[in-house]
Amino acid sequence: MVSLIVWLVVGGIVGWLASLIMKTDAQQGVLLNVVVGLVGAALAGWLISPLVGVPSINDNVFSIGSVLVSLVGAVILLGIVGLIRGRPRA
């Protein structure tokens, strides 16, 4: 139970940081930040982790490397969503 709570909190923080980087924070709430963080971590686990050899937060590993890999995945996810939605770049 504790690991689920930590996973959701870290996913929320990763999603929030990614939304700050991509300047979409005003459009997102807490729930969407958690979703972006966790889906971004899944994307990172699929694309980035094999390249750098560092797991994402979805692999039940909590380290600076896993948070950074998950953050990169969340930023990529927000970039893809921005391209699909046709959001103008800031």
C-alpha cells in the first residue's frame, strides 16, 4: 500500500515538473499531472530505459536516475500531445 502511494506521489511530481518545463501547468490539474507522470514513465520505460540502462519509476525503482528518465518520458509525452493538439509553441 505504501509503495502505491509513493508511486502516485512521485508520478504526480514528475508530471508537475514536466508540465512546468513544457509550460502546460496552467492547463493541468493534480490528477492530470499524476497521469502524465505515470504514462510518461511508461513511455520512458519503453523508449529510453533500454538506451541508457536506467529503469523508470514504473519498474518499482526509486532513484534519481529513474526519476530523471521518467521526467524525460513525461516531457516527450507532453510534446507529442502538444503536436497533436496543435498547441502553438511558447
